[in-house]
Amino acid sequence: MCSVEIDHIRALACDYAAKLNVGEPAVRQARFSSWAPTGLRPRMSRRRPVLIVDTRFDGLETAEKEAAIAGALVGAATSPRYWRHMGWTGFLLLLMALIMGGVSASLSGWAEPVPLVVSPAFSLLVTAQVHRRFVYAVDRATVEAFGWAVIDASLELHRRTPFKYLDPQRLYTPKWEQRMARLDRLRESGGPKVPARPAN
């Protein structure tokens, strides 16, 4: 990936960040796991978004690149507010998992095995559900900020480059059809202000 391409990604990311009112993102080039099929990995460093790209990002269509960058920055903008909101919910659910494990153990008469199985399993289920809701929140915020064209490109990229079979992200990331259906239901139910889909 040439320096001109990196400069273009950085300029586009800065434009999107300004629109979303998040800190100016850093863009770095590096090679990372093939389990990240888009070639883009977002991170946060000292409350500043960092976009790490590798050569696979070059293989995306222009609309897919723009959608991937927009989604990463919307995630950075949405994340603090979302996780503050979910913080106590997650704590209470994890506490419930420990209680359920203890109750199961007392009912079964087993001192150790049941809590060791029930609590982690319930915690994993809770974590997966919380992350799925975060994906839906990012999708909704992306539509609100950038419109349907960007989210459509994002969902098409998700459809075309699914997670590998053994990738743990498969466990807690909704399918692209579920993401689109969720957005459509939000619009129909009079939920958050998702713009109407343009007529074909």
C-alpha cells in the first residue's frame, strides 16, 4: 500500500471523524491476522481512534472502503456512551450468572463442577448478546449519520467477506440479514430516526 493511499484513507477518516465529533484518527499500516477479512482493524489509543490497515484493504471497492472507515469511526463515537449505558447491566447479569451457578450447585449437591460450567456459559451468552446489541447500535448510528448507501455497502461487504468458520467473532456478530432486518424494524416501529430507504 503506497503512501498516497494511506494519505487518502487518513483524509477521509478525518472528514468522517469531524462529522461524528470524535478525535482525529491515526492511520497505520501493518500486517495482522487473516481472520480480519476486510484488512481494516479499528482500535482506541488514549481515547483516539486508530485505524490499522493492511494490503487486503486495497482489494475492496471504493464504496466498501468508505463504509468500513465510516463504520469503524461510528463505533469509536458510539462505544463510550454505549458501554457506560451497558456497564451496570453487564455487572448485574454477571452477578446473576454467579448466583445461578451457586443455586445450581446447591440443588444438585455438587460443590464445584456445576458453577464452573453454568457461570462461564451464562457469562459468554451475556457477552455475546451485549456485543450483538452494540453492532445494532453502530448500524443505526451509521444510517443516521451517513444514510443507506453507506450501510448497504457495509452489509454487502459483510455478506461477501464472512468471518472464517473458527473465528470467535462468528459467535457474537449478527448475520448481515439480521442487521438489515433490525434496521427495517426500527423504521417501521417508529424507533430512532432512521432515514427512509430510497426507492429502487
